[in-house]
Amino acid sequence: MQTHPGSEFQATNQGVEYMALDCGDQARILQLQQDILRLVALGYDAVEVCRQICLLEEQLLPNAVASVMLLDDEGQRLHVFAAPSVPVEGVAQLNGLRPGPGAGSCGNAVFRREPVFVENTHTDPRWEDLRQLACNFNIGACWSMPIRGKGGRVIGSFALSSFEHRLPSPFHHKLLEIGAFIVGIVLEQRRANEQLHLAGKVFEYSTEGIMITDAGNRIVSVNRAFTRITGYALDQVKGKNPSLLSAGRHGPAFYQKMWQSLAANGYWQGEIWNKARDGRVYPEWLSITAINGGDGKLGHYLGIFSDLSDKKRSDEIIWRQANYDALTGLPNRNRFYDRLEQAIKAALHNGGRLALLLIDLDHFKEVNDTVGHAYGDALLKAAGERLQACAGQNSVLARLGGDEFTLILPDIADNVSVEQTAQTFLDTLAAPFVLDGAASYLSASIGIALFPDDAVGIDALLKYADQAMYAAKNQGRNAWRYFTPALQIAAEHRSRTSSDLREALARGQFHLVYQPIVELATGRIRKAEALIRWQHPQRGFISPAEFIPLAEETRLIREIGGWVFERAVEQVAAWQAAYGADFQISVNKSPLQFKGDEDWVGYLVGLGLSGHSIVVEITEGLLLDADEQVSNKLLAFRDAGIQVAIDDFGTGYSSLSYLKKFDIDYLKIDQSFVRNLAPDSSDLVLCEAIVTMAHRLGMQVIAEGVETREQRDLLSAAGCDFAQGYWFAKPLSVADFETMLAKVG
């Protein structure tokens, strides 16, 4: 019977019965099933079974090819799984087929979740997307049956493609049904086998130890990790009670609570100590789950555990890193606070006293700058060992950071023992340190605060010990000092000055003065250094030596320095208009100002000035610690024509390597070398050496602190380019500076 293209027959499992098959067809169907079952029984893998099913069905349907297509993991596209008689080119065109109304018989079968039988692939609309494929490979008809997996979900399609235009007979129908059904079983079995295989691999290769016991708590199975951790193989523990692993650290109550939890909840987990076969005792984290059988009765216990030995060691390392200094092994700041708090509580409880000593090594930064941080670290470690050796059994020595140590002396009966300890520290540090065959010398400044005499709180004690330590430094170093109320008064003065400093800029209390810089060869004045002054409305003149360090500490130096720069630039613009475009003003820049985003070059350009108008004075320390931000600003100065001077040259401890790295225009000889300048003095030799070195490197030299004619003449004879100091003029107001210029030209 002829039907129109697109007619469909529904499979028996969808409610429409097949017409009866004749005896021959039934025999062939039976033989097909037997052949397929034989393949399965022989253990062929899923791919080979599906290939053979395709080949067997092709033998029963001449002039046709069979294929199996499966959905990808996302369920979005079909890919050929088995198609032994389909050309490689055809497989390539079929791979990636997205199910849909025009995606051929297979794409429709998956899309509609029902069998699809197309009599004429050249005209049927359901083959619209694959029309070219049908023509290329002479596919006349195609019948496809959905392949169903677990739960009836569609996982792919089984198809017979004929080279003739025709519809399937009941026999063909049965071939499709058997093919799709068995392929579904084979694939589902493969998935189950893969899951079982994976589960077995997980069990066997898990990094956690796994132990399975029966309901009577006798060991049935263990994995490799169990053997690795405990040292016991399966044949050594099979049938035995897990109690053979017990380390004996837990009493009966512990295990009673464990079994009560298992009985009530079917689950227990916690930390437990066990013993390996070699006697090693180790901590483990153990989870035990009760597993019921199909009848709902207890069948097995599953124990999963991990050795916590490494974690315990890691925790110990982390705790030590959090509480002890890595370099010296001493308690760190965090641990020190805990111990000081405990010591104070004990003193309060016992009515006792304690002393807090703050020990700061003198000039230690110079060690790092001259011989390097590696040597400095070795020296710090050696110093810590010496201090620890004479600290006393009940005391607590800690390293707060850098070159700063602290000592807690509990239960002091009088101050004599405190003073003896402080002096012992100074004496033991005074002995030379011999490292890498070289001798180094250290001294320290020690501040002492007493509890409860000076303070009862941790922060106050530390603050007072710090004040006493700075008093020891100010009095010559290598000494110890007690905290006194006078130190607190001085600290309060610093605090008040710091507070007033915040208002000084806003209230217009700052002004600039200018010290002439004289060209020694001609006596001309074409440079000046801008210097800030502070006139406090109540306290009067406050020295820069007092407030500049405070401005650095509070970081107000950035705002103050910015104000100085702007005023100096405005002044140089006025003086260039009056005295010539070659006039320069030098401005001191703090290292902190290089950490901001101020556009100094842009400010100059905005006023129509050249970069040559300004000389930026910086310290050697800035170049020693120059990072990328500092380097970039110095390069920007060079590109803009702004010149750079090294202030107080010769007082640092650098290797001078920075002179090769950066474009430096001027070296300023510190006044400490000029003050005692005489014809036969070593200071003159140093000044001559600085001038010679600078000129050889293409730099000019400015001498500071020139106060006598002799100093001027010696510097001039040495080839020094410029000088400034009281011999020429003190720092002057704008009006006085202009008066001087009018006299000397």
C-alpha cells in the first residue's frame, strides 16, 4: 500500500500493534537477538557491540546502512557513535547535528522523542537541513527510533537509512525497535559499569583512608591509603576489629559517646588518635557512617579518615610564625603583647612590680646601608642570641621589629636588678661581633618603664619606655634611662606642636626666606635656596629643626612641601622677570613628596616657566631607596630641565652607586665639613675630593655653612663652584634679598 511522503508508523510501545510477522521474519529476528546477546555475553565493549548491531541489521536490510547517534553531555547536539558503513565524509557532516524540526529523521526522533520514518528524504520537510547530505550519499529514505536510557530519557537515535524511497515494513519496524532497545541497554550498562569502575578507582586511589566493616564491626575491606597510613594490608586486618588501631589515648567514655551517636544518627565524626603498625601514634579526622542494606537493616559501617599529622605540623608552624620572629626565633610583637598582658595580670594579683625595657640598637640602619641586609640580618640574629643568654629565666625577651627588642622583667623587688640587667645588655652588646671573618660593633639605647609606678596599661608602659629610650639616644646613646615625668612633658610638647602644625598652613603662619647662593668665581648671585619659617601666634618663632621632623612623621610634609614649591615658583618667576631668565631657586623635597601624585612639572609649565628655573634638593637616602615611582619622577625632572641637587652630601653611608644611575646636577657639601675648614685640615682634603669627583662626573658643587673669608677662599681654590652661608648672608626676606641683589648685582 502506497502512502504519501512523511507517513509514520508508531512503535508497539507507543500504543499501535505491529502486523504479524511471518515465520521467516520471526526466525531472522530471533537469530538477530541471539547474535547480539552473544556479543554482549562475550564482553565486547559498547562501541563494538553497537557497530556489530549496525552490521547485523544491514545484513537483514539490503541496500541500507545503520547508525547510532548520541547526544553530547549538554544534551544539545548529536554525534555519531557507531556507523560502520557510513563514509567518513558523511560522519563528519552528521557530527554536531542539533535536534530540531528540519534536522532529518534522527534529529526529529530526538527532538520529538518518538519514532520518525521518512519515505523520501529529497522532498520531506523534516530533511530540510540535511538535504545536501541526502543527495551527496544517495539516501532515499531514513527511519529513526529514539534510544532511551534510564528513566526513559532520550539519549540518542538508532537509524536505518535506505538508498531507495520506501517506508519500513513490520519486519523493519521490529529491527529498529530491537536495535534501539538493545543499544539503550548496552549504553546504560556501560554507564553503570563506568560508574562502578569510577567508584572502585575512587575507593582504591582516594588519598583518604577508607575502611568498611560488617554489621559486627569486623573489617571487610580497606583501600591503599589505609595501608599507606596505618601500615596494615587487607590480609593483616580482614575480619579483625578496628580497635587494633587504637593508640590508647581515649577512655571508654569517648568510644561510648561515639557508638551512641552512630546508633542515634547513623553518623559520627571527630578527631581521634590511632597507632600505626610501626608504633607511630598519629591524629586523624575520622567519619563513620552506618549503611543499611536493601532490607533496611544495618549492613556495614563505612569509615573514612585522613592523617592530621601534617596539618598539626602546619598549624604549629603557622602558630609559630604568628607568634615568633622568623629571624631571631624570639617572641614577636603579637606574642609579646600576650605575655605582657599575662605578666601585668599576675603582678596585679600578687601586688608585685615589673619592668619593661625597650632596647633599640644604635645606628643600625647604617649597617644595612654599608654592608647589606644579609649581613645586617646575621648581626641582628647574633645580637638577639646574646640578649637572650643574659635575659634571665623568668623574663621574656621579644623582637618588636627592625632593630628593636623588648624585655619583660617580672617580680622585681627593687630597681637595682633592673639597672643591672640593662647594664648587662649594654656590656654584652659592646663586645665585638665576628661574622664572616669581620668584626662589627654595636651599642644600644634602653628605655625603662615600671609597673605600676609609671603606668598600669600596656600601651602606656610601651609609650613611656619608648620615650625613655629616645632620651637615652638624645643623651649620647649606649645608655639606659628611666621614664620620668619630664619625658612625658616633652612628649606632650611634641604632641601639641604636631597639633598646631596642622593649623599653621591653613592660618597662614608659614613664610619663606631666601639664602643667596654665590658663584665663587664671579661673586654673582643667580641662585637662592628657599627656606620655610613658622611664626606661631602665641609661641613665636618655631625652628624648622623642631617642626620639620614632626611634619615628616605626620605626613603633613606633603601639603607643606607643596605650598613651599608653589610660593618658590611664583617668586622665581618674579625674579627672572627682574634679574634675568637664568635665575634659579632651590627647593627641598622630602622623600614622602615623591610618593604622591603632585604634578610639579605641570605647575611650572602652567606659569610659563622653564624647568631650569627650579633646583630640587633631595637627600642621599631617597636615592638609596628609590623605587619605580621615585625613578620616574626624577626622569620627568630631567626631561623637563629641572635640576637635582644632593643635599648634605658626605654625611650618608651609601656606596655612591646612585651617582651613576641618576642624573644629578649638584652636590652640596655639608656644613660639618666646612665648619672647621683650614689649610692643613682633613676636611679640606675631603672637600677637594668631593669637588674633583663631582667635576669628573659632570656635576657642580655647592658648599653650605660658609662663615669666614678663609673658608670661602679655600673652597674657591679647591674649585668649588658655589657657596652659601652667613659670610655672604643669612636667609633673607624677599625685600632684603632684592636689596642685596641691588648692591652686588
